[in-house]
Amino acid sequence: MSYMQVSTKRILSDSLVSILQNEQVDKITVKDIVTSCDLTRQTFYNHFSDIYELVEWTASEAADKALANVSDYENWQRGFYNVMIEIKKNKNLVLNTYQSVYRDLLEKYLYEVIYSYIIVVVERQAIDMSVEQNHKDFIAHFYSLAFISLIFEWVKDGMKDDPKDIVEQTGVLVEGDFKKALNKYAK
């Protein structure tokens, strides 16, 4: 992807984020986005097929930034914390998506992001162990759902609690559990 394509995508994404500060995503139109950033509808459609794809790309960029260089067991808490901080920094955007018809899509997207992060942690913990892939997948699935539930409960409660406290409490519960579960599944 060329620099110009990424740059235009970021302009559209920034426009979406700006509008989402005050409006639910299901009430935003392509026209609202392109008017906000002074681009054409055709430019939008040259990069995204619809608003959902733009929302997904925007979330993906934020997740990549939040999870960069933290996909190992020693740093999983830092990644979880980073995701929560990004959500809090974009509170209005997240709430306006969470309270819209796009909520399921937000949950699906967050699951994919967190799962892809957790499976790397599980795979690294399973090095030198003989564990079938379906068991590693299940462990990652289980923890992904747990983390998403914690995140959505926190969002639903208005993000009042300090993300650091949530991550620390989760860490107490999870410490050693990846390895313990893998050992139980090991051949």
C-alpha cells in the first residue's frame, strides 16, 4: 500500500473519529465523513467499501499500535493495559459505537484483535511442549472472551475504574494459568 493510500485512509479515519466524538456510528453517513475532511465520496469508496470497513480499519490501526511489541507472557498485561488505555482515550468513539447497531461488530473486532494477541502468548508458552493446536486455540479463545467481558463491563460502567487496577487484578488470577493449562493438555 502506498504512502498516499495510507495517508488518505488516515484522513478518513481521523474524520470518522472526530465525528464519533458526538454521534453514534450508525447515524454517520459517508457524506458526513467526506464533508468533514473535504474529500469526495469517490475517494472514500476508492479506499473503503462502507463505513463498517472504515471503522474496522480505524480500530485495527489503534490495536496494532496498542499491542506492538507486547505479545509474550511477560508483557501480556502491558498489552491488555494498552488496549484499555486506547479505549479510554477514545471514550466517546467507543461509547458511540458500543451504543449503536455496530456493537456486535465492535465485539467481533475486539475478539479478533485480542485472540490474535493471546494466541501468540499461548504459542510462546507452549514452546517445547507437545500440545495439540485445538487445545491451544481453546485456551486463547477462553481468555479472549474473559478479557472482552471485562472490557465491555468496564465500558458499560462508563470506564470509571482505573485500567491499571483491572489489569493488576486480572494478572493475579491469570498468573501461571497459561502454562498450567498447557501442561494439562500436553501429551
